[in-house]
Amino acid sequence: MSERAAPFYCPYCGDEDLRPSEASEGRHGAWECAACNRAFQLKFLGLLARGVQRTDTGGDRI
């Protein structure tokens, strides 16, 4: 994936006025909220190993 993940709102205050953070080199993917003056970073942790869950409703099996 070559595109940067962009948040829609601040996880702290919920405001939508976000800008990419350019404060330091080691903070790739960091964002700044202009409303609450906080910086945060999005990070993909991985996929869950739950798989497809089946329900017994009489439908076709996946």
C-alpha cells in the first residue's frame, strides 16, 4: 500500500481539522489536531485470526 492512511477525525476531541505532522523525522504517519493541539499516529497492528463466523440460520454455508 503506497498511500498514507488518513484519519477522518481526532480520536481525542472528535474535531475534523487535522494536518499531517512535520515536527520530527521519526514520526512517519503522525497527525496534528488544530482544535485540541494534540498529535497522534495511526498504526496498523495486523489481522485478527477469527475467520468467517457461521450462523445456523438455514442459509448456504460459506
